[in-house]
Amino acid sequence: MTVFNTEPDVERELSRFGRVLGRASVFLLVNLAAIVDMTTLREGDGEDDYLIDVPANRLSEVRQPIAELHEEVRRRFGIDVTVRVMPVAD
């Protein structure tokens, strides 16, 4: 990340945050692959970083592991990176 026209300390902090966010996102996506089919992964909306389609009959099966993964990202990296499941027809 490159930031122009800002204080040096702010630029360093923004760069650090970008690196942490990148590592947290990779961690989430790698571990998410063990829970859901990643082929439907797409960019999220204003509140969610990622969206993924999940067959409606698997929703109850995947919600808890995904919630635990969100918590692990928060604990390890100190930030929230989220994925929201979107139910689709089985």
C-alpha cells in the first residue's frame, strides 16, 4: 500500500495495517476451504469482507465452524475479517 500526502507515522501505521489485513485474510481463506466449497467465494458488501454460497441443508453444519474461524482471526490478528454464508437451493 502506498499513501501520499500524509504524516510519516500515519503512513507507517496504514502500511502495517495493510500487511496484517493481508495475512488475516489469507489465514481465513485457507482455513475456510476446509469448511465450505470455495468456488462460490466473492467480494462482500459493506459489512462483510467475503460472501459464499452454501447449500441450505448445510447452513447449520457450517455456521459454528465459521464463527470459530472468525474468532481465531480476531484473536491472532486483532482485526475482524468476515465471511457471510448465503443459503442457496440444495
